[in-house]
Amino acid sequence: MKIVQMLPELNEGGVERGVVELSRELVKQGHESIVMSAGGRLVEQLEKEGSKHIAIDLCSKNPLSAPLRMLQLRKQLKVLKPDVLHARSRVPAWLAYWANWSLHIPFVTTVHGFNSVSAYSAVMTRGERVICVSGAIKAYIQKHYHTPEEKISVIPRGIDLEKFNPEHVDHAFMDAFIEKFDLKGKTVVTTVGRITQLKDLETFIRAVSKVHRHIPDLAALIVGGVREDKQDYFASLKALVRELGLENVVHFTGSQSKVAEIYALSDVVVSSSKKPESFGRSVAEAIAMNTPVVATGHGGVLDIIQEGVNGYFYTPEDDEILSQKIIAAQALRFDGYGYISEHFSLEQMVAKTLEVYHALQ
């Protein structure tokens, strides 16, 4: 099959990583993979792994330029004649919806998040088949858009079990990282993700302060980059760390490429998002590395964490309960790699996505 996936751009992010990983696996299975976007840092990797990238502005929300961009897209699609057109975001979905009006290419959409309920967002339910990345997302679109059951497929984001495998860690990196942040012999609690208000890192830091009273040899890692427009928020987090006397406990590591290794050296991982995560990829990745996770009890993570087995839930913004769950989670022992392999593997994601594509042929 010839498959065209469409998304705004190809920079770092869960949707982008998912597209690149699916594209790589489609090529391995002999399919022709084409990705359309405005470009970005992941284009080089995408092309190196055998997919074709076509640069087209699927990012701008300017309605004045939309008709021209729709016509450009229609021209490309007439030449390509793909077997499946797969839109991953709202702007690409609208442009594809209109460009495909007379072409009748089988059209698939994936709902990746809890988008605002509006006519603009409704386009994500207009695919002939609609993929949802979690049960929570499925319930959300059925509630607000009455999407028919038979159109929906729940396909969680697949975890790359070659990369997130406890047997494949880079021990040299881990040793250097432990030395750099003085982690040897300490209990390590980690949160991973871009530094934004939605991640509620204030609650994480306050919970760390409470845990520190019980575990003096504690280290807390905040792993993630800071965009320019989040510098003020970042400064407020550093001020909170100073206020609580945690300068030698909380470490802002910046963005890191060896995330699997950081999960592996951590004793507990925390996902403290205020807003429900559509899936919770970092949660599944950490569990695959046999590290327990404490997460806010809403959204896609409800499909992943088995409470009391591989993690715990807590009420958003409740630092007291979070601190208690962090302490309790240290005692959990489980085969996380086996669990994620069975339920949330990249292999399963690819197979289920291909089932959707084949059903439209």
C-alpha cells in the first residue's frame, strides 16, 4: 500500500515520534510511506529510515491562505494516488477533507488529544475510520460528537521495545549521568516532559519536599527542555526550589536523548499533569523499564497503570497524597517490560493500524 500521513510539522513531540516510528515499520513491511508536513528536525531521520517527506504548509491556521494550500494538497494527492490518507491533526485534517472531496481516497483520522469541543475540532471525527489513542479519548469523542462505534478503533501509541528494554541500556551513559547529578546511593524520583504549566511541576516539587523529610538521601530529576515562552515559569520553579531549601535535591537536567536510561536508574517516575493525557507515553515507557509510576488519575494513563501493581494514582494538585504514593511505590516489584510488550507494543500498534487501512481497501 501507499500511505500518506499528514501532520503540521516534524519536530519533537509524541505525535511526531509516533508518525516517524509507524513510517519506519511500514517501510520494513514493504509499504510505501509518505509524510506531509511543514518540516522539522525529524525529517532527516524519517527519510533515513526509508520514508519520503513532502514539505507543504499544513501548520498555519490562517484561513485566508487555506484555499490555496488545499489546492496545492489536492494537486499533490492527484499525482501520488495514495491508497490511504491519514490525518493526525486538525489543520491537516481540514485541508485533506476538502482536497479529497472529489478524489475519494480512503480517509483516516487519529484523535491524539482532548481537543476543545467545537466545529473546528469535529473534523477529527470525519474520517471513514477514526483511531483513538486511548479509551478515554474514545469516550470523549462519543460524548461530544456521537461518533458511531463502528467507525472507531482504539489503538494506543506503541512503545518501541528495542529502545525501552532494560536489557539494552547504555551503562556508560547511566554511570556518567549518576556521577554528574550525584545520584549514587540515593533514591531517585523523576518526572519527564517539556517544562510547562500543564505538567504541574509545582505539585511535584512540593511533594518532593515532603518525601525528603522521610528519605534524606533523595534526588529529584526534572527532565525536559524549556521553550522561550516558558522561561518565566521555569524561573518560578527554580524560586520554589530555593524557597523549600531543595537546591541540592531537585535537579533540572534539561532535555535528554537517553530517556530509557533515566527511567531505568530512577526508583519512581511521576506524571503530574493537570490536564488529562490522551495516552501517557512516558508512563508506558517508564513501566517498560520496570520503574513504578505515580500519575494523576485521569486520561489515558487509566488504561496503563495497574494500581498497586506497577504504580499508583493521585488526585491532581494534591502534593500530600503524591508524596505518600511516591514512598509506597518504591516497594513495587513487577515485570513491566512483559506487561508493556503484551498490551502496548509498537508491533501491536502497527498491526492494528494496518488492519484499519486494509479494511478501507
